[in-house]
Amino acid sequence: MGTYLNPGKSSFEEAVHSSIFVDKTEMIRYLNSVVKTRHKYVCVSRPRRFGKTMAADMICAYYGRGAESRELFESLKLSGTEPIETEYGTIRWDAYLGKFDVLRIVMTKFIKEKTSVENGLIKLQQVVVRELKKSYPEVDFFDETDLIQSIDDVYSTYDRKVVIVIDEWDVVFRTRQNDIDGQVQFLNFLRDLLKNHSHIALAYMTGILPIKKHGQHSALNMFDEYSMIQPMQLAPYTGFTEEEVRELCSRYNMEYSDISSWYDGYRMTDYIPVDKRAKFRLGEYTDHKISIYSPLSVVSVMRNGIVDNYWNKTENYEALADFIRMDCDGLKETVALLMSGARIKVNLKGYQNDMTSFRGRDDILALLIHLGYLGFEGNESQGRIDSEQGEVFIPNREILEEFRTSTESGK
């Protein structure tokens, strides 16, 4: 097992063996349906502490060659899922178990405030190529400074497809907000690494922000994006569902009504099953709306037995205050209305998916949705859900406390 190449199952195994583990392995069933297809590019954006890293660990444990994870997954929900029927055959739950080399890259290790993007990418390529050479010493590497070429060298020799998992993909837009040249260089690197390569079985990226809109088009336009605004098939895996929270409350002797008022409130829109779409168009199907809870907060309250604000243990309230102080298009008045329980109409079409290009109030509100400070529901009528226009609201009491703290000062 390596650090970057086939990191194994140990990290996911730790999660499974923890005192509180909510089984989200059924997510693998959906990923198996897109492996080795045109939909194999998956980008998931969620707030901090919403289980992004655990999902990445799970993917590495499942797909990774040499991880030896069969016994682990046989005890989890994935093993009980129905096979996927396609016109080309049946995909069982274990169809791709341990079948691929996995490259796991955590971008925060390489992209830093005091290091240029260019130097960060050079280091990334050096350390990953070093592991490729150790695992495949017999391969004739054409250029050991070029990660993309080195992956091609390995997989043209062995005809093995690879799963690439990139965590914290958006770090360059969060830590180097004004480095436009570096951001473009980074996007182009990811495009060259991932796009139009037949040896890629699955590319899975995760971060807080959706993919940056660069110019008129995205350099990574091959990705399907699953975000807080439009999570689609991954909606049940965005956080804890009501059913999961009720089960935890029963196990840990907590009042569900208390947990609901403090931590519930994110409204996710799942996809519409084929056999339900006629009913949906008639307004007779509503099961696509899912209520989601913040995982860290729920786990914390179950472990401690104390209902409290756990959000501020991971976020600095000043970050929220800084955005409110901008007061674009009457943002302060909007925040006051939100804090009183109002729902505010918003248009998200202009948001550029970064933390600096704000053209008005709605762009900041869009960012706050992705950061987890606001909930969002798209306009829905006549069988259509608008993921770019809808209403924002403060999702629960925990987040309301964050707004109160952030607006206490005279500023």
C-alpha cells in the first residue's frame, strides 16, 4: 500500500469501527453505474464536516487493488443492494471490488498560500511518480517529471484502468483567491490529467466549491456536479437523513425533536425515478425532497448527550461576518430578514463558483449555500425544478446562532 497509489482500506476501516458509524456504502452502487461510462466524472461539493473525506476513503477501500476489503464490505449495506441491470449485463455490488489501481491525491498537501501553484504541482507529480516507479519498476518511464505521461506509460503496459480520487480540489480558490494565473494553471493541469483518457475508470473530486467557471466555459466541463444546490443521485449521501438520525436518537436516548430543531433544515432534491416521472409532472410525487442533517453536529451531540452549537468548533464566525459586511445590494437587510425566519428569492445564475467574483447580493448568498450557512430550494412547477432560481433560508437553530454571533459587533 502506498500514500498516493492504492492507499488501502485502513482509513475507512477506522471509520467503520468507530463508536458512531452511519453506513453510506450504498453510494458505491451508484458510482458503479457510471464506472467506465461517459458519466465517470463525478465532482461532489459540500460544506466542511459533511463527510467528504470519509466518502473518498470508502472509494479507495472499495476500488483499490490489493485493499482486500471484501470482508469489510460484506458486513455493510452495499452488499445487500440489488444488482444494476444494463443492456450490457448485470453489475453486482462487488463487480468492481478491488479491480482498479487508485490514485488518491489530497490537494491541500501541495497547494499552499506561501508556495506557488507551479511549484506545488511539480512536487505533486514528483511524489506520485515516485510511487508509480516503486510499484512498477519494470515499466520504461518516458519522462519521470510528467505525471500524466507516467500514468500513460503504466497503463499502456498493463492495460489496467485507474480510479483517480482528488480531495480538496478547490483549495487553490480558497487559499490563493487572487492568484488568477495560478488558478488557470491548476484547472488546466486537472483537465490534462483527467480529460479524454481511456484508462480512467472513474474520476471522483470533492471540495467545498463547485467547479470554477473559467471564461465562458469550464476547463473541467466533462464533470457531472453534485452540489448543495443540485445533489441529484447523491442527495441521500450529502449528510445524515431523517431516518438515520431517528435511529441514532433511539440508540443514544436523545429526543428527536431537539435534534431536529437544532440540526435539520437542509433540503436536498434527489433525482426522479423513471417510473415516477409522470406523477411528478402532475404534482403527485414528492419523495424527491430529502431532509439532511449536518453529520459532525449529529455525531457530536450523540457522543456528548448535550444539544449545543458544534458548528463553531470547525468554522470561524468572522468568515461569515466578513461576507455580511460587504452589504452588496442590501445584504445586511437580507440577513436581518433571514434571521427573522424569512425565505428570500435568489438567482444563482451569475455566481462564478469562487470566493471573490461577487457581482451582487445573490452571488454571496450562493457562496453561503455552498459553505452550509444557508439552505436552498429551487423553484418547482409543472414538473420542472429550477436549480438556479429559488429561495434561501437559514436551515436550523445551530446556523442561526452563527449568524447572531457574526452580527453582534457594531460593524
